[in-house]
Amino acid sequence: MMMKPAAKKRPRSVSDPNRYPKGLNRKKVQDLINFYENQSDEAAIAEAEAAYREPKTTMMQVPNDLVRQVQRLIARRAG
């Protein structure tokens, strides 16, 4: 049986010690920050309203002290 060689870990930049989720990097995160910091109030409201109308998702209010547990359940379900 052939063993797959271990993936080499790329060293993180000395100037950026952050770890990013798969598919994200410093530039993408900064682009997201810039987008939302510069978004107009009207565009933000329209985006939020569209999210509430999305038929494949449910918006719900969760008490702050339960947020971590809910996040863990969702992560476990997502695999």
C-alpha cells in the first residue's frame, strides 16, 4: 500500500501570524473588510433583507451564552 507523502506546511508570513480558513488568505480577508467598511447603509440593508428572504436558510436569535455551542453543532454537522 502506497502512503501519500505528508503535505509540506508553508511557513506563515512573519508579518502575518494569522491562520485563515481554507480558501481565505490575508488579501481576501482584507478585501472583505474593505467591502463591508465602505458599503453604503442602503446596500447593507438590502443585503440583510435578501438574507432573510433566502428560502434555504433560517435566521434565528440565539442567546449569546449559547452561540459557541450552536457553532460547534453546525461545524460537526458540516463535517
